[in-house]
Amino acid sequence: MTAALHPPERDEWTVDDLGELPGDLRYELVDGRLVLPSPTALHQDLMIDVALALRVSCPPSFFVSVDQSLRVDRRSEPRPDVVAIRAEQANRSPVPVEHVVLAVEIISPDSTFRDMYAKAHLYARSGVATYWVIDPLHERVTLTEMLLGPAGEYDFGVHTDGVFTTGRPWPVTLDLPRLTVRRADLLGRVKPRE
């Protein structure tokens, strides 16, 4: 028998409050709001593709991880879908955000605003140099690259549904048309709910 989780009600959460939650619970804390994500297998499949593309040419001084908690401040402990961190932090959780060189979020139906705006603001003010938002919810998978500007806010780098090649944080290529075809194929195999 499975019991439903009923977290304590709060208007504002801090990292100190997280100790009241079950230790194996997957959560995020974004600007004082507790988020309990439940990604689909399609979301996770895309996350793995992105992580593997980053690992291909990852320098030894860095490490690519998925679903990694980041310590930002008392009100925020986000878990980007994919993150590139300094290798010496590979056995630490949460990872202090100053060791992050890239955060990647993959939009879900309930996370568009949070990923495009709230987390962009959070990562920018934390000094994360590069932020990618991947949107698989439309006909084509798109990637929006945001680059930290001198004022501490993100400037838009690239928005594309084509083959994305960049040198940040190291040379990486993501074949978004291939990911679009794979997603469409998988969606075509989905059986209707009964």
C-alpha cells in the first residue's frame, strides 16, 4: 500500500525545512516554492540524450550529471535536468552553484514559466555562465541558449530547432532534428489511456 505524501503547508520554504521531507523524495526548491516534479519517460529520454552529447567531449576537469541538486541560497535548491560542474564536486550533493558552468532544463507541460523565467533569473543571479532551455512540447524540439552578460543577467544566445553547435562550456553538438524525429516516433507508439 502506498501512502500519499502531504508535505507540511508553508507559504515559504527554506533549505532548513527540507529535513522534514522524506529523504528519498525528489524535490526542488525555487525561490521559496517547493516543487515535486514527476517527469515522463519521454522527458527522461531527452535528458539522457543531452547528457550524453555533453559527455562526448567533456574535459577531465568537469563532470556532467543529471537531476543534481544545487545549493544556491536558503530559498533555492534547484535540480536542473542536466548540469555541468567542476569535477572535484562530483561526489557532493547539493553542489554549490558556484561550481556550475552549465545548467539545462527540459520544459514539461507544467514547467514552462518556471524554466524560462524563474530558473533563468535564479541561475543568472547565481553566476551560472550558460543556461539552455530545451522545449520538446511543440512540433519541433527547440533549444534556447542564454549567456551570462556583464550586468549579471542572461542575454539570449541562440534559439534553434536545427543542429546546435557551440563552444560553451566546451565543444558540443546537439542534433535537434534527430531528437524531434525520435520524440515523434515515440509519441506515435504511445497507447491511449484506458
